[in-house]
Amino acid sequence: MEFIAGPSDLGKRLDHYLQENLPRFSRSRLQAWIKAGRVHVNGDSMKSSYTLRGTERIAVDPAELAPLKAVAEDLPVDVLYEDDDVIVVNKQSGVVVHAGAGNHEGTLVNRLVHRFGKLSELGGDLRPGIVHRLDRYTSGVLLVARTDAAHRALAEQFASREVEKIYLTIVHGRTALATGIIRTPISRHPIHRTRMTTTQSQGRSAVTQYEVIQRFPHFTYLRVKIGTGRTHQIRVHLSSIGYPVVGDRLYGAPARIESVLMPDHYLLHAHRIGFNSPSTGKRIDVEAPIPPELESWIAGLI
């Protein structure tokens, strides 16, 4: 594949330019191709950080894409609830839900396939059983469908906002209000494609409610309820009102604070989920215990 950079591309990083022009490939995959010498600028290999002058001829020789699918792995799964329709697990922070670019091993789905065998097939080979997802460093309750019928029923509940999702997090700053609701629409950032934003005129509707559990001199411990499930919703919404989640440097959390040992990733925990049984209609509520990491970090502020 060949591209010619124009005046509007002046100053762009090479990897950013490629991501704009090859959106079907992840940025990490494109960076791997650059590093492997599969991308040439005017005939020469360059680094991902190369800054375009707006006149270059760029050639890309894509590597063959390995098929992505769930592969059974004998790794721990913390099951909180299960019946013939659903499984609810406690996902650990750092575990990726399903395979993607750069993440093929150790996923939650791989663990589930080994533990339970057959799951709903509506998500395809890559996401069997997965009705919703949690970001990599978000811990807590995740709902999994065992059958296609259960998957459809749960998907309808998510779409009609019948599923209750409660999170716990700690943010920078002392919130001015004891409770609040954020309704700003969310869209993908026009330049930084790994980020979401509330600054665009158009976006998908999103509702986030928060309630103060405890205030500290420079932080606030919050209980958060979301009525929608947009990408990075809690993180981008709280940051948009001036209270970024602790450890979330993607959305403005400081890397260092004097006399406070900052975590190396954001602290967000899916504490409770409530849904109706696909078979009986009975209400089911499942809680995941507060992870030791969050508990100990808060204890250090007292």
C-alpha cells in the first residue's frame, strides 16, 4: 500500500498518520510494522515518532494478520455466580477480556472457554459468551452468557437499561457536591484515537451518576452508577468535570503527588451488577469484593 502525505499532514507523527489512513488496523499493530521495517518513508525505514513534512511517499508492506479467536487456557477464574443461563465472574485488574491486537494469551475469555467449554456463540470465535466488557485495568463483575438465548435476553436488558451497574473509584480533588449526574455525550477524540472526549458537538448519549462515600484532603472516594456503557465512560465523564480517576493519566490524572505513592494504572472497580434471569425473570444481584489494591490505597489516605 502506498500513500503520499500532503500539506495537511505536516507535523503529524508517522504512526498517527498511518492510523488515520489505515483505521482497520490498531495503532500497536502499525507500530509493530514500523519497527519491523515494513513501513518506508521515501524508501527509508523510520521510527513511529518520525514527523512528517507533508511531501513524503509512504509505502506499507502489511504482515499477514493472525486469526483472532479464543483459545482455552488453564488459568484462574473467580466465579461469583452461575446457573444454566449465565456466569458472573470477578475480573482481575490487568486481565484483558478477549483477544485483540497484541493480546492473545491470558484473556478472560480463554480462561472461561477452558473452565466452561461451550458458551454463547453470538459474539463469534473471538468473544464467546461476552455480552459486555470491562477495560483492562477495571476490576470486578462481568456477566457472561452460556447460551445464545440468554445472550439475546441480556443484550436486550442492556439496551433498555434494565441492567444496574455500580462502580467504586477514587478521584483527584474533593467533589463540590455530595451527588451529581453527568449527561455529556461521548465521542472518540478526533486526533488521539485511543481516547474518548466530551468536547465534540456530536456524540453518543451517556449518563453517569456519582455519590460521595468519603472525602480526603486531596481525593474523593465515589460510588458511581452508569445508565449507559460507552467506552471509558466513567473515566472520561469524571475527568470532564475536573475529577480524573486516580492513576488515569490518559484522562489527566497527575503522575506524581508529593508524599503520595501513585498507582501505575487507574483505580476503577465494577462492584455490583443487577439483571433479570433470562429464564425466570427473577432479579439477580451479584457483588464483587473490593480488591485489596483499592482497599489498601484508600486505607493509606486515612
